[in-house]
Amino acid sequence: YYFLSVKKSYRILLIYGLLKFIMNTFLFGLFVGVVISIIMSIFVGRILLKRRLNFWKQNLMRKEMSDLAQQQRAVIKGKISEQVFPMVTNEIKNLSDARFIGDPIDYLVFDGISNESNNDINIKFIEVKTGDSKLTKREEKVKDAVLNKRVEWREIKI
């Protein structure tokens, strides 16, 4: 009843003040709501980004581990093939003529040296490769030296 007993001009000022208070409160609440929403968005975004990053890291690590395992299998297969090579090929006639070196070439074969009646022997440089593997630079250098007859004999007495 107090509101009705106040003069009309005061009533307008009172309503204006009340509306201004409500509006300021609303704007402040809106501002606080927007700030809280932004902060929550940042935290949620960071969490989602962290999850995505961890997922990406795990997939990348899994792929790299798989690639590494594949490479290791190829290397092991190659090493086994190098050792088994003389037994599964006709390239070396007598196993006692072959010497495994391993690096930079796999075998040095003195073909015919174990045959005492044979005066002539052939010396072979053999590199064993599996699959699509290619000669390394060092192996290429040895091959080039042999093919261009840059091989010599030295007898050293101590």
C-alpha cells in the first residue's frame, strides 16, 4: 500500500530504479554466466584435446612399433638367410671353400681350394640379399673394386 500512497513521480522513479537494479543484476548475471561458460569451455576443450592427443600418440606409437617390428623381422630374416645360404644354393660347391665374413660382404669363396688335385681356384665375393634389399654404399664400393680389378695380393712376413 505504501507504493500506491507515494506520488506518481516518485512511483516512476521507484519503478525506474527497480528496473535499473533488475537490468544491472541481469547484465551482471549474464556477464558472470558468459565468463563461467568460457572458463568451462577452455577446461573441457583442454580435456578433449588432451584425450585426442593421447589417442593420436598411442596410434602413432603403435604404428611405429609395428614398423619397427617389421624392420627387425626383415633384418633377422636376412641374417638367417645369410647363414643358411650355402646349404640351399648351388653357388658354393663345397662348404669348406666358403668363409663367412658378414661385413662388408657376406662370403668369400675360394672355389676349388679344398680339392688338392685342382691347381686352379676361383675367388668369389658373395653378398646375400633378401626381398627388395639393396647393396649398401660399402658393399657397392667392394663390388666396384672387384669388378674393376682393384684387388691385389700381399704377403706380409713378421
